Amino acid sequence: MRRLDQWITYWDNVRNVTLKFLDVYPPERLDFRPSDSVFTARQQFQHLIASETMWVLGWTEGRWLYPWQDGEWRLSELIDESFDTLPGLVGFYQTIHDRATRYLRSLPAAGGGRVFETHVGRLSVEAMVLYAVDEEIHHRAQLAVYLRLLGVEPPVFAQRYEDLVLD
């Protein structure tokens, strides 16, 4: 298993690719959804922010709650009106990721043996990072489909794999 700092590097690299999706997403099409049964693009981005917020609140405040339900943000004290705009989503996305990685970097490289009770059972910090990365890649792939349906070429999924070489 990798060290926690290596998982953080991986997540940072994944995040940099996801931010490229925010860079190319047409702001006037944030309410686009390919069918009524799926999130709009705005909701996809908000869901990703909410998922990471859940981990951060759990790690740093012991509040294990999911702040976004039924396509709406439930913790209004954490957001403002810019949460619905593309620049605002970018800002919230970067801020919550900075909080997550700052917390993770404060832990020992092996994660310090921290295990938390979560909505999906007992997970180590490392497992939570992997869960968050999987969630991000899953929704980013959906957004790639949205972009293609809108006639926009999605960013390349490749990241900085050279950063992931074991020492």
C-alpha cells in the first residue's frame, strides 16, 4: 500500500484534471442534463464539492453528515450565492480540496492509523481518500459525456503519472 502523501499526490493530480473540466464547461449550459433521471452539470459539480465537504467536516469537526440531498445544498452556512456560478464552483472546489489536503498532510505518512465510522462502514483515512478519488473520477466521466453531447471536446483524462512513481 502507498503512503498517505502518495495518495494525496494522486488526488491532487486527479483534481487538476477535474478543474480542466470546469475550465471548458460552458457556463450557460450548467443546467444541462442528458435526461431527467440524472444530475444537471451544476449538480454534478455541487455533488463533488459536497462529497469532499463531508469528509472534511468528519475529519476536522467530527460532523459526519452529507451536506447535499435531493440536488440541494443543506448546510447553507457553508455556501453563498456564488455556489451556483461556474467561477463560484471553482472557488468552492479549490477551497474544500485545500482544507482536505491540509488536514491529510498534518497526519503521519502512514495515516496515523486513523479509522472513522462513516456512512459506508469503518474506513481508514487512506480508504476515504480512495473513495473520494473514485467518486471524483466517476462524476468527471459523466461530465465528459455531457461535454460531448454539447459538442465540446472534454479534457484529456491523463494526469501527471510521473508524480506517482514510488521512491
